Amino acid sequence: MCRPETDNSASNLSDSGLKKFIKAILVEKTNLLQVQLFRYLIVGGLAFVVDFIVLFLLVNYLSVNYLVAAGISFLLGLLANYLLSISWVFNQEAKSSISQSVLIFVITGVVGLGINEVFMFTFTHLVGLQYLFSKIFTVPIVLLWNFLSRRYLLNRSEHARE
């Protein structure tokens, strides 16, 4: 038996709209703040996983001081963040020179590292939290600094070249 044709145009439209939405937030290049922030949260989450695991391993298995380990793990997370942010979040591969984008990430990263160390020390020594809990409370502060400063500086450097 043949099945009668049904009108799937509404379904196709919603599928098409969903595909466009997913493509817009995950694939297409963009300067929209909301999309960049969404992507940066994903990138920041991945960088946090690298940072947190390395911190845990250095302190618990290699007996590295938690502040030294926090610096090392932060830098490895920063590297992961840089590689993903330049190509996916801020779309800088064709817009700016590699040396300029690296310089922006290094400068903001050094400030972020300083913020990281200050809050790690504050939450661990002054507040009395265990170092991993200190890291959890420190991450959103540093993430906000990193996103806002990098977005501003990368966009500013792009406009300066135009």
C-alpha cells in the first residue's frame, strides 16, 4: 500500500530554523556578544577541566605546592583557551597577526594569572577553604576578566588596522 503524502512543510521549517540556529551559535563566524560569550563559556569550561586536573595531579601526585601548581595549571589552561578562542570564539585567524593575538593573550593571561593567584591565596589562607574549592570560586572571576579584556582588546586591535 502506498502511504498518502503528508505536508511536512511546518516540520521542515522548524528543522531548518533549528539547524540555522545551531550553525549560527556553533559554526559561523560572529561578532555578536551573546554568541561569543556562549562559545567562551564552552572554551572556558574546557580550559577549566585542563586547569583543574593538572592542579589536582601536581598537588596530589607530585607534591607540588598548591600556588606553584595553580600557576602551572593555569598556564596550561590558558594555552588550551588561546588555541580555541582565537579560531572559534573571536575568529581572529584571518583578521590579525599571530604575534598580536598572542601578545594580547599573554598580557591578559598574566593579569589573569595574578588574579588567579591572589584569589587562590585569599580563599585558601584567609578564608580557610580547601584549595580545590578555592579554585572553583576563583574561576568565574578570572573567566569574566579574560573574556571581557580579550574581546575588547582583540576588537580594538582589529579596528586600529582598518
